[in-house]
Amino acid sequence: MTKLTNVLALFVFALLISGCSVIPLGLSDSSTPLNNSDGTHRQYEVLGKAEGTQGYFTLFSLIPFGSPDFSVAINDAVKKFDGDALINVRYWYRVSDYLIGTYSSIEVEGDVIKFNQKKENQK
């Protein structure tokens, strides 16, 4: 009975010292310029709303296995609809602390768009 009590106490302790926090980082109109080089607005179609994430684990909060990268998170969201970019982008940083380390991730959310292709022979 003592072993079971010790295991349960350790489990409760591990739950109590773990935690999570979310840090809002910002907003952006788009992940890529929406104007052509001559200043005209590029036409696009909204395909849908998507989320993307890129995370990594840090063992004992000292040894990282990866690093944060916004472009990976954005590409993760865009590929869900096979689009070209994100508009109305929100992004945040999430940190989850555990007994043996920390899991951190950059998360993005936005509307996936596909740019309309102009036909060269069109007048």
C-alpha cells in the first residue's frame, strides 16, 4: 500500500508542477506581399481558415531539440489547402512545462489564399 501511495503522490506532484502559458505575439495582414512589383493589387481567392504549428522540446530546460521557425508554421497552415499564402494572420507562442523538460511551439492561424494566375494571351 505504501508503494501505491508513493506513486500516486509522485504523480500528483508532477501534475502540480507542470504548466502551460500562451504568449500572443501579434497580427499581420499577410504572410507575403499582396501587391505586384508595379504596385497593382494581386487578385486571390480565399480557400479557408487554417492553423499551423512548429514545435520543439527542451530536455531539462537546457538541451534543445529544434528551434522555433515562423516560416515552418506558416507553411504548415498553407499546405492544408494547397495555397500560396496566409492573410489575416494571428500568431502566438505556447510553452508547456513538464517534469523533464519544456515543449514550446509557434502557432499561426489565418485565411489561406491562392493567387489567381493571369493568362499571358489575355487582352
